[in-house]
Amino acid sequence: MENFSLILAIVVVTALAFDFTNGFHDTANAMATTISTGALKPKVAVAMSAVLNLVGAFLSVEVANTISKGLVDETGIRPEVIFAALVGAILWNLLTWLVGLPSSSSHALMGGLIGAAIASAGIGAVHGDVLVTKVLLPAIAAPIVAGVAALLATRLTYRLGRKADGEAAKKGYRAGQIASAGLVSLAHGTNDAQKTMGIITLALVAGGALAPDSDPPTWVILSAGLAIALGTYLGGWRIIRTMGKGLTDLQPQQGFAAQTSAATVILASSHLGFSLSTTHSVSGAVMGAGLGRKGGVVRWSTATRMFVAWGLTLPAAALVAALAEYVTGLGSWGTAVVAVFLVASSFAIWKISRREVVDHTNVNADEEPAGVVTTAMAAVTPPPTGTVTEDLAVTVPAPATGPKPTKLGV
């Protein structure tokens, strides 16, 4: 019992660590557009989002029940399996945060759970109907629905406001953006905080601390809400930069339309118990809003990298979790090895991130770092005469008596 109590405590702490990474990974979902348009100062925005995430965690347990009761078979699931699932989810969250890609924390968690469950008990441990209807289909539908809704809302917003005073209209839309950002934060708490509640509840059931089919206890709801709120307050500035500046350039009208559309989709899915990715919803809405303004564009190079990350999330987290489950299955020393690997890998990722710091002081920097492929091409290919291409840095020599050469980035 002593050994069991220890592993259960490790699982709960690791689950809250995942919830913390979920918070700073997904801050961009609620606040990227608000920060990029200047509606709120960066630190004020993340503080407001953190508080509303905590409030949202108490509004519903439908998504938590989907995770704890629906996705995998509770019988035969050991606490070590859940620990392995969390390892896969945390490492994927940290890797995508490092490169500034808004991937889905929800799908990382579910991919980890699926991979660990299959490695432990076989493919029959996963409820395929729940996976398809409440995870995969919403993953495809959410960005499309939110994107179309944001596109139409943006066009309607510009049409209705074309005769309004420019500055007065911008102030009004900024106020609307703040309200809609708060709604997204609240929706995020009702959806994403519950996933950790569900995983902790599943661990407690697996360990015999809770009866099967139990709802999350109050202490689980509170601790999950606090963990995601703390992560949100620290701010995932790398992903905020990508979402706010990397995908498209947003005006306050577009930001308002994007956030309102995304919040509506997320709240509806939480009510139905769909384990929806808020990242998919908000990203789709931002792209839709970008296309909804006349002359607006979407930077498809960034969007393509994001789509690739979305496609890799479930299988990558599942693979890491399956390997972690294999090692934990070797005994207590195996669990210790996985725990040390998780801590060491997390520290290494953090150290790498310090080479180029992104925080509230430079989150709105206009220049987006070039991708690996673009950088390699720029190193071997001379720029076309008379043109400057996106993501390509061109050095223009200054006159001999003038200032130093100037670097132009477009």
C-alpha cells in the first residue's frame, strides 16, 4: 500500500504539472489577438485569463467525465499507465511551445492516454466509438466551423461599421475584444482544466481510491483549476507571438469576430461533453478572421507548420507514452527512470528556450523568425533582382560614407 500510495501521489503531481503546461501553452487561445491588437497590455491580459480559467473549471464536469469514464476502459488501468500517458503529453507540449507552434494540449493528453493504454492492455482498452465521435470528429469540425463563423462575422462587422467613426469604432471593438477574450478564457477553463480533472479521477479509480464512475472530487477540481490558472498567468509568449502575429495581421474588428466565434464553439462543445481542442478552434477562427477582411491574408507557411503539428500530436504523444509504459512495466526502478527522464528533458527544453527569450516585452515583435527550410534556402540562393520575398533577409550595402549596412526583413 505504501508503494501504491507513492505512485498515486506521483501521478497526481505529474497530472498537475501537465495542467500547468496546458495553461501556458494555451494562453494564446484566449489572449493572442487581444495582445496583438493592443486591446490589453500583455501582463494584464494573462492575469485576466488566469482568473477566468479558474472560474471556468467549476462550471461543468462533462468533459472530465469523457476522459475518466469514456475514452479508455477503467478496468485494468494501473496508475503507472496514466503516469506514462502524462509523460508523453507533457513532452509534446514543451516541444511545441519551444518552437512556438499552437498544437493541441488536449490531443497530446488523449494521445498519451491511448498509447499507454494500448501498450498496457491492448487495443481493446480504447473505446473506439468515443474516440471517433467525441475526439476525432470534433478535431476536424472545430477549426472549420470556427473559421467559417469568424470569416462571416468579420465581413458582417466591417459592413455594419463602415459608416461609423474610425477611432470610436476601434475603441468599441477593443472593448468587445476584451469581453470576448474573457469569454474564451472562461470557455477554456470549462474544457481544458477538466481534462486534468478527468485524468486524476481516472488515476484515483485505477488506484482504488474512488469508486468506478465517480465524478471528480472537489479537491481535484480546485487543484486542476489553480494549476491551469498559474500556467496561464506565466504566459506562453512564444505561442502568443505566433497566434497573434504569425498567422495574420488582425485589426480590433477581426479580433473581436475571431474570439467570439471561437468561444461559442468551445462552450457548445463543453456542454455536449466533446473533448475539443481550444487551439484548433481559436486557430481556425483567427485564420477565418484574417480572410474575412478585404485585403487580409493568412501566412500559409506558418499555418502549414501548424497543421503538421496538429496531425503529429496524437501519434507522437501516443508513441512516447507507449515507450514510457513499457519502461514503467519493468518495475519501480523503471518508473523512477521515466520520472528522471521527464525532469531532465523538461529542463533541457527550458535551457534551450533561454537562447532566444520571448516574453511580454517583445511578444508583439513584427518580425517572425524564419523557418528551418526558409533559412537553409536563403543561405544558398541569391535573392531575385528587384524583389524582396517573405521570410528572406536581404542586406543592402550602404554608401561608403554612410551608416552601416541596413538589414531589411519582410
